[in-house]
Amino acid sequence: MISLYIPGNSLVHRSPAGLKLLVLALTALVLFLVPPSYPAAVVFVLLPILGYLVAQLPLRLLVTDLLRLSFLLVFLVVTQLIFLDPVHAATNTARLISIILLAQVLTRTTEISGIVATTEKLFGPLRRFGANPEKIGLALGLMLNSVGTLSAVINQVREAQRARGVRIAPWSWAVPVLVLSLKHADDLGDALTARGLD
């Protein structure tokens, strides 16, 4: 698993993994409950900026993350404008991008092992019903980690195409990103199998 963790001594770094997971979940819930409006979209955009600042993560990292998500941003806006009005399109896009970036803050300030351990404790009581807390924790860790991994893959494809002088358009990067993502998933599956996980 590729670790996105960046060591630090901020309040966010020192906070327990469980608290950060709870804050992320509650924030996502609140974002989805807020009615669509342009002011709401602006607040949604400001939230991850505040998160990066409180976590003392470099703002250039936020800019990099936004650039990596630029194609997703354009895709979301264009597709939603086909079916929704501008207010709903802007709010929905800002909502999703905000949650993705806040998840990035979590993975960059929390070691994956901490996330997995916290999830295992949380779902421990479900063991009596046949659940496997270890696998649930691992799945959550992989899911959060995949956000940054996918962003890195998109950036890798963009840089490679730019170096070759290829015109950067959705249809020119979609296939390479899909291929690399599937390869990463396949390699990850092999690694988990080698460790006795299925």
C-alpha cells in the first residue's frame, strides 16, 4: 500500500485516528444535508483549505491536489450541467471535491495502520455476528488510500502526455488512467493474497 502520510506535529496530526474519522464522517453528512446554493458551494470549497492550514500542510500540496482533480472537476461540472441547473451543479461538485480533499488531509496526517487499528476496534463487537473487523479496517484504509493513489495516477498520465506533446483531453487520458488503475488494483490484490488475505 502506498502511504501518503506526511509526518508533522500539528493538532490534526496529534489527534486520534478515531476522532479524525468521526469528524470526516460528520462533515460529509453535514455537507450532504446543506441545501444547494452558491454560498454553500463557496463554504464547501473553503473547508478543505482550512483543513490543510490547521494540519500545517503546504498550500502548494493543496494546489497540486486540486490540479490532479481538475479533470474530475471539469467532468463533474459538465455532466451535471446537462441534467441540473447551475446552482445544483456547483454545489454538488464543490461538495464532492471538498470531501475528497478532506479525506486527503486525513490520509496525510494519519498513518494507515492507525486508521486500520481504529476501525478494527470500532467493529470489534460485530465479530460475534460473523464480521471480520480486520478486513473491514483494511478495506477502509485501502479506500482512503485509493483517493490519493488515483490522483497520483492521473497526474502521472498528464505529465507523461505533456512530455510527449499529446493534447490533453478527457478521451486521451481516460484509457491510460483506467489501465494503470487496474494494474495497481491487480498488484495490490497479489500483495494481499501473498499475505494470506483474500
